[in-house]
Amino acid sequence: MKALITGSGGLIGSEAAKFFAQKGFDIVGIDNNMRSYFFGEEASTEWNRKKIEVELKNKYTHYDVDIRDNEAITKIFKKHKFDLIIHTAAQPSHDWAAREPFTDFTVNANGTLVILENTRLHCPDAVFIFTSTNKVYGDRPNMLPLIELESRWEIPESHAYYKGIDESMSIDDCKHSIFGASKVAADIMVQEYGAYFDMKTAVFRGGCLTGPSHSSAELHGFLAYLIKCIASGKKYTIFGYKGKQVRDNIHSHDLVNAFYHFYKKPQAGGQVYNIGGARNSNISMLEAIAAIEKRLGKTANYELSTENRIGDHMWYISDVSKFKSHYPDWEFEYDIDAILDEMCAAVKNEL
């Protein structure tokens, strides 16, 4: 068995490489460390790529290739026969996308099309998994009847979305951010290849994806970056919503394990799943700061900005019921406390 993983030096890509190698797959990774171009050298994934190569040895083959380069990608597909494609490579920040919309769109939309079309032409029976985002819903979640509590925004328990936002939420008539729009294009195309060409494709619309392998930066990877700032004393800026914005956080292992469940029993082509920490694992910015301060024994140096990021969510919790209904044996292995314990311990070891 052989798996292609794009963005293999990143948080989800590296987790997937290790996970599926343990399941007996030979791994082909594609990553050109474009994250360092997006966010600077502190966000470089080179350290993680080297770590994977050492850990997986001859089970891992790396290609330093841009996913937009159709000629180079075609050569890889002609050389290898894939049973599984996990496409995680992306430009992941709404703030950065507005700086270079063309780069953002070509990476997220065109790059996805290159991987999809090569899958269709060279291994159409392979399972194709795409990491999308909850930002495809734009700022529509902010239209929910949110209640301001002491440390978070919340939704009434009587509301249909109290358990979390499911796949029925519309993606229309709202502001997405440039990043959200490029991910919508890729998301829809993955669905279409599944439906139109009868391929085994799945879209996973993630909440906050996190874990100790995150090469975090100010513009992406909030939980890992927040821990890094509190540990080092660096000032952290919270953008808008009084610091009460709520995120559901899913550990990279739990997400990749969900990929594995889909791989073993793929549903009809073009499936869409909202996937995140759900009610099992969610936290507000203010709550996260207090929890991290307690674990690190340090006081956070932060400021509150009155301006929120365009298209950002005040409250987002995923309803994972659809995925659970298809794969009832899948369970969370990490809640928010376990995630914070692991990530704070990893930072302590680096100090």
C-alpha cells in the first residue's frame, strides 16, 4: 500500500505520514516548505520534515515540489501507484491571503485541482481526502443568537446548533475572507470529482487543528502560537470579540484517525464532514490563556484589539454527528485538557 501526502512537513501531513506508515503504508510526501514564505522562518517545516525522514527511514520518500506544478506532479503520479491521497498542503491564513490573493488562490484552488486531476488520470480508484476548513461558512456563524458570558460567547442550549454546527449551514450570502473563498473553490471541486467522476473523495471541514508538531506563527496556529508566546514572554494580540471567541480544537491524531476510518470504508464520492473538537474539546481565548498560564506557571503578556479579523468567527463548534453516524467506532482520544497538557509539556522541554 502506498499513500501520497501533500504538505507532509506540516501538522496534519506529518501526523498522517507517521500514522499511515505504522499501518503498513509506504509514504510519498510532497512539501516545498512554502509555509516559511507565508509566515517567515519561524514557521518553517524543515525541522519536521527532517524528523519524519529520520523516523520513517525507507518508508518515506520526499519530493520538494510545488503542488501547482502540474508537470512535476504528473511525474510523481506516473512513478508511483497510490492507494490513498491525503491533500493537506495549503495557504492557511485569512490575513495573509489578502496580501497575495493570486498566490492564495493558485495554491489552494489550482493546486487542489492539479492533485485531483492526476488522481483521476493515474489512480482513479484511490481514496482522496481533502483537509478543508470551517472558513467555507464565512462569517455566517456570527449571525447565530450568541450570548455573552463572562469568559466566552455561547449559544442557547435550546438552539439547533448547540451541539455544534453541522453540514447544513449555508456557505452563501456571507463574507468569507479571500482565504475562505479559495478553500470553498477547492472544497467544491473535491466534492464534484467524487460526484461527477464517481471517485472516493471526502472533504473534512476542520475546526482548529492542533498538536505539538505545529510550526505556529502569529497568522496561523493560534493555540500553539499562544503557548509559545506565554512561554517566552512575547506579547500576544487578541483580535476582537473581547477575547471571548470560542474555537473547538481537534488533535492532529484524532483527525488523522478519522481519515483512516474513511479510508477503510469510503462512502459514496464527494462526502463532506464537519470535523473538530466539538463539545468534547473547545475553549475561548480568555479561557485558553488562563489554562496555559496555570500549566506553564507564567503570566501572559497580551493585549486586546477592538478590531476583529475579517471573516473570523465569534463562536465555532463542530457537530461531528454525520461522521460518527458513518463511523461509529471512531472516538476522540484527546479533549482540550489533554491537548493543552501535551503541548505545554512539549514547550517546557524546549525551554
